[in-house]
Amino acid sequence: MVIFICFIPILILGLGGRALIGTMPAGKGSDWLIPLLLTQYMNPFLGGIILAAILAAALSTANAMLLHNSLAITYDVWRNLSKKPIPEKTFINVTRGIILVVGALLTIAAIWPPEFIAMLAAWAHGVWAAAFFVPLLLGLYWKRMNRPAAYASSIIGLVSFITIHEVWKNIWNIPAIVWGVGLALVAAVVCSYIFPAAPKECWEPYFVVEPSEETKQVWRRAFKDHR
């Protein structure tokens, strides 16, 4: 509900802008709608508040994505593949270094954006949804979800999305992303019943207010091994 309320002014701003500026000036695309509204149709004080809100939203998103990208490399990959415990100071310094490198590369890409950036964004969202949406959703809300089902869902969803998107283009005018997520869901459900259910220690902390002592001991050992 909070997000819905926050998005209402954005919708009004876009619709009102199109009503005020029916035809964009020569050489200006639709991306120039908001800048024209701020500079030519609004009070400078109000325009400054809106511009600050837009910049704040962009910066918060960029910060979160940079942090997630670096942690995906250090916390999810490096930590799990390392056979020896990683010192906390080393872990933090490497994470900071990756943030700086990725941030520099993205800054360069923003200065000279590639022409295929829209296609790249579509591919990124399509691949993520086809490969990870179903395992993440069912893993959080379904006790029966297990590891083989997660692997099968990710692989089948990803392969089907790429195949339909590139080879068959579309089937029955249904987008490739819908096929990818749908087939991933079918694979997850089928494999969840074919293979044994996940151990209680895997799902109990997320479904029970007070997990059993056996589950707590398993989690203590797991956290101790990764320190």
C-alpha cells in the first residue's frame, strides 16, 4: 500500500506531462518529458523537490545493486567455495574493492551507454525471472520444495526462455518469459514430489516461530563453519 501511494504522484506527473506537452520539441524524445516539465512548467522550488526525489530514488537503487553484486561474488561464491575461513577484514576489503570496480565500469557505461541497453535490460530481467523466480518463491513459501526441484526449475526455466526467445521467438503469441516461468514452475512441482522433501532443518526456521533444538544446533554448526 505504501508503494502504491508513492507511485500515484509519478503516474500523475507522467500523464499530466503528456497532457501539457502533447508533442515533444524537434529532436527531443519522450525521455525529455520530465526535464521539460521541471524547467518550463513548474515552480523552481517544487521542481527542485521532484528532482531531488528522482535522484534519491536512483542513487538508492544504484547503491543497493552495487552492494548486491559485490556480495553475490564474495558472500555467495567466494565464501562457499573457499575451504578455509576468510578473515572478516579481508572479506570486507575485497567487497569494497569489487564495489569500486563495478561502480567504475557502470559509470563508464552510463557516460557512453550502449545502443542495445534496452535489449540488455530485457534479457537481464528475463533470465533472472526464468531462472530464479520460482525457486525463490517456492523456497520461501512451500515446505515441500527441495534442492533437486530448485536446480531443475532454474535450468529448465533458463533454457526454455533462451530457446523460445531466440529460436521460436514466440509460441501462440505468448512471451518467452511467461513460458520460462511456467515451465520452471512445472519442473519445480514435479521434482518436489519425485525426490524426498527437504530436511526439517532447512525450512523450519522460516515456518515456525520457535524452531526445535535440533534445528538450532544444525544452524549453529553451519554458522560456525562459515565464520
